[in-house]
Amino acid sequence: MPILLFFSIFTLLDFVVLFSIGSQIGLLPTLGLVLATGFTGLYLIRQQGIATLIRARERMAQGELPSSELLTGAALIFGGALMLAPGFLSDALGLLCVLPGARRLLARLLALLNLRWLVARRDTSSDTASGSEWQGHGGKPHADPAQEQQEGDHARPLEGDFISRDEPRR
């Protein structure tokens, strides 16, 4: 729900800024700026995307997992979608995702915010080390399996398929 609220407010602010600038400079210059940022975004995405693809292929040829290149590719896709959307706030955020130096700065900022969020969440939860936040079917914390059987609360069997190591995969 908070993400939906954030996207709604961001989109509303983006259109408010777009219409405010459009009323100041006129319709044709505003359309020109929106088209120019869209084409600039396409050019930057293509340039950065090809460079990222080359780096990913080099790392795969060395037998390494191209994890940073995958994250860079995701940032490029997100930034490209933002730069293609009409609006100046989305263009600014998209440009941060597309430019390499700004992308690294944005990644550090997001990592710092995520770390703070995780620390705040850990501090607000009570007794996470004992696993008390895990709930059973009835909303009560899980007990020891032997204790559950003594109380008459029989666990349902886990359903699934068994594949032998000797059996070929389909």
C-alpha cells in the first residue's frame, strides 16, 4: 500500500510540475523538451546497455556471475521507462538511473536507506532471535513439533514430488 501511495503522489507531482512549466514556457517548447528528454534517454540507454552487455559477457566468459551487470541492467530499464514517461521529475529520476556516476551514488543512497530500514525494523520487533514472529495456522506461535503432537494438533503432510538422483530430469 505505501508503494502505491508513493507512485500515485509521484505521478501527481510529476504532472503538476509538467503543467506548471508548460504554462510558463508554452505548449510547443514543453513538448519539445519532453521529446528531447525521451530521445536522450533512448540514446543513453542504448549506449549504457551495450556496454553493460559487453561487461556481462566478459564476466560470464570468465566463469563469474554478472550480478552487478544484472543490477545495472535493471536500473537502466527502470531509468529508461522513467525517461520515456512525460514529466520532468520522472526524467530527472530516470537520468539518475541511466548515468553511471549518478547510478552508483543512487545505489549507495538506496543501500544506506535499506540498511537504516532493516535496523529500525529489527529494533522495533520484539524477540526476533527466538523466532516469535513466525505464526502458525491459528495465529499462535509455532511450538516444538513433539509438543504439538501431544496437544493433538497434528501437522499436515508436506506434498511434493520426489526425484531420485539416478533418475533423469524431464
